[in-house]
Amino acid sequence: MIAADLHMHSYFSDGLLPPETVAELAKAAGAQAVALTDHDTAAGVASMCAACEKLGIINLPGIEISTHAGCEVHILGYNLDIADAGLTVFLADMAAAKEKRIRAMLDKLAAHGMPLSFEQVKAFAVSSLSRGHVARAMVAAGYAADVGECFEKWLYEGGPCFVSNTQAAPETAIEIIHAAGGVAVLAHPMRMKCPDAQKFALIERLRKAGLDGIEAGYKNMPTEVTAPYSQAARRHGLFITNGGDFHGRFSRIVPRPLESATVKALALEEN
């Protein structure tokens, strides 16, 4: 069995640490296989690959694509060619949409007496913009005590200053990932902000669109929470991945054994 954490973020999206440090922490946590899955960018993948090679860890080139299907739906891509032309164009379009989204959030914040410039937010970003960067700018401006307060009061999905990501349907993300030679996995379905019936209907819908797996092992969530998604994966013939969703603060790397079907699907070789 391979102990793996296939969901982590660096400062190229909304994480706090460089890929090299993320790789070192993964090694220290006992991970044998990892994937850097920054939001809507592959900018940190090359650095992660080089760091993992030095450390003797298996690394899967990865990404987490933000989509929308009645609620936010994140699709993880693994073993994809980050230089693929279609992926490059798609991510450029995503970057433009993210800027538009962030500017719309700033308009809402200003309407609530918390003006921020786009440049203030962008100063916190290395590559892909996110709500996390807005939150950090809010804290720096003195509008909140910490990032958690920003999300709890203003930026949570459906909150007063939230703006939905409507750039792509999950089927589009699956298509883009497959075209780049990768496999597509539904990220943390237990976190999606929609009724359970809608979640399982979405899994069936995405299976028909070519979804390969489900991230049914997530952080340290108890079995009673994750089991329905493991069962759904097996029912639909999908493999199961594990992820700690590490960002560098209030989260940690969580290596767990991968099932043999997942090892085979991801073409991982045991050490």
C-alpha cells in the first residue's frame, strides 16, 4: 500500500508556503505519494516535481479546477500534461474570470464600508487569485482580526460579499483534464453546499461525463461522513482518493493508504 495525500496547496494559489516546503512537510508526515493541486493554476507543479524527486516521493502533476453546478464543485486533475495547449488556454480564461470575480467582491466590500483596491488584493497572490487573498487584504486593512473572521462574516458561499464562480461546468473541467492526458476526481463532495440528493445526482451525472474518481477520504472526517461517498464511488466503478486539503494554516498533511484500484488507476508504483 502507498500512503498518500493527493490534495494540497501552495502559495501559487491560496496556500501559504512554497511547493518545496510543502513537499518537505509531506515527507516528514510520512507521505509516499503526493499531488500539489493548486486552484486553477499549474504554476507550482514543476517546482513540486523537482522537490519530490530530491526527497524520493512519488509526485503526481495535479490541479484543482473550480466549477459550478448549482453550487461550487471542484474537480481535481492528476497526471495531466501541464504544458497542454488546451489546458493553457482554459487556465488563461479562468484567470481572467477570477479577476472579474474578485473585482465584483471588492465592489460588495466597498458597499459594506470596507473599500479595497484590486492592487491590495493582488499583492498577496503569487499566481491564482482567490477569496483567501481578499481575506488577507481585509485583515491587512484592519477590517477583520483574521482570515477566519473574513470568511465567517463576509466571504462564505452565499455570504454578503460572496460572488459565485460561474466560469465552467464540471463536465468542461473533466473534458479539459482528459484532453491533457489526466484523470478527473470530484473533490471533497461532503463539503459541497447543496442537499445530499443533489450531490449524489451530480456524481451520477459526472460519471456519465467521464469522471474517474471521488475524493472520499478527506482530512480527518469520520467514517459516517465519508462512507456514503466511498459507497457511491464503488457503486459507479470509480476509484477513491485521499486528501488533507493542506494550505499551511489550520490544516495538515494527512497521508492515508490508497486502495489498490486507485494505485492502478493513477499508475503509481509502490516503493
